[in-house]
Amino acid sequence: MVRLEREGDSFVFITGNTQKLQDISILVNAISELNNNPPDPAKIKEGLIFLDKTPENDIRKDLRTIMMQVLENKGID
């Protein structure tokens, strides 16, 4: 999905990639919520819904990309 938005005097295309990163953050938040005592069931349910709606290969690819970005930003090889 692509949409056109106005920024100042120009227009920019907004793609669906930003939404994917937000979706992955829902999954990451749900996983990290498992460590809390007591865990927030709503966040865990959001993570489960995300898993149900996303193909397995997409999740792996997105998580790997995010993990590699963290390593690169920290200067770890």
C-alpha cells in the first residue's frame, strides 16, 4: 500500500514498510511481556493475532533485519 502525503511544499510517498515495523514491535512487546509478573494479557493477545495474520517467512525476515540493525548500530560484528 502506498499513499501520498504533503510535507511542507512537497509531497512524499508513504509505503507499507513503516506499518510492518510497527507490527513487529507488537510481537516484540508481546514476547517481552512474558517476562513481566503478571504479564499483560492484552499485549500477549495482540502478539498472537499478529502471528496468526503474518506468514512465517515474513516474520523471520523482519526479525532478522531488526536484529542486524541493532548489531550494526551498536558496532558489534
